Amino acid sequence: MAPFELTRVSLAQEERGTAVLPLDGDGDPVEVPEGGTMSVALAFRVGEAVDGLVFEETRRYAGRVIGTTRTTLGGYRAGGPYEVHLPPERLPVGRGNCGVYEVTGRFTDSTGRVLGREHHRFRLVHQPVRRAGPERAAPAPRTPATPPPGSETPNGPVPA
């Protein structure tokens, strides 16, 4: 067994559930709603004890690096599978942020040795503004109950 083997990468979203991504980074990008919350889950096995495992993720949009996140995962004994959920993040809002994001990840140990890499893409999709539901119709005007019989007035009986 190799020192490190990535077995699954998935995106967990509050709005749409979990999507398992292809390990080779091919295929259509997963669509995620702007302003939603997303978390990456990584499943892996290790062939030998790994000390100080770190996952470094670089995100690109329109060809430019927009951010790098470094997460220390810890030490692992040989075996697995292990599954780690990265902290959830709120996605940006606005049409200018919508499009395909390229994400590359790199796994290193405490000595800086690269143990594995991963690549995935997601498409941030604009969500139309939800307007409040239709206004509740105003209640019909109250009309008096049946008019009083002809022999009575609102103030009492009519004198004969």
C-alpha cells in the first residue's frame, strides 16, 4: 500500500446534500448556490504512520488565485479509512462571484513531503431573489347580518 491514498472527496451542502466528486477532477463541476454553506469531506487510507498531516487547498477563479487555506489534520496510524470534514464556509453572494471555481488540494506530512493531491471544481450559481409570498388578501368588508324585519327598526318595534 502507498504511504497515502485518497479514496473519496465530497462536498456537503446544507441546501443540496452531499455530492461525491470524481477523484481525477474530471466531469462537470458540482453546482452550489451562492450564499450557501459548503464543507469538504476527505476520506483516505495511510500505508504507514503519518505525523502532522496537513491539507492545503488553493482556490482559483477566472485563472487567478483567490485564496489558500491550510488545515492541520493531525497524526494517523497505518490503516483507515479515515474521514475528515473541513470546517464549513459560507460562499460569496452576487452575480460577479458566480462561475466555475478550480480547487487543488495537497496533502503533506510534518517534513513537507507531498503525500497526495486532489483537484475538484464547483460552479457557484446565482439564486434569484425570493420575494415574499403574495400579500394576504384583505378580509371582505363586514356587512350587517340580515336586515331587521319590517316591523322593527334598529331602535325597537315600530308603533302601530
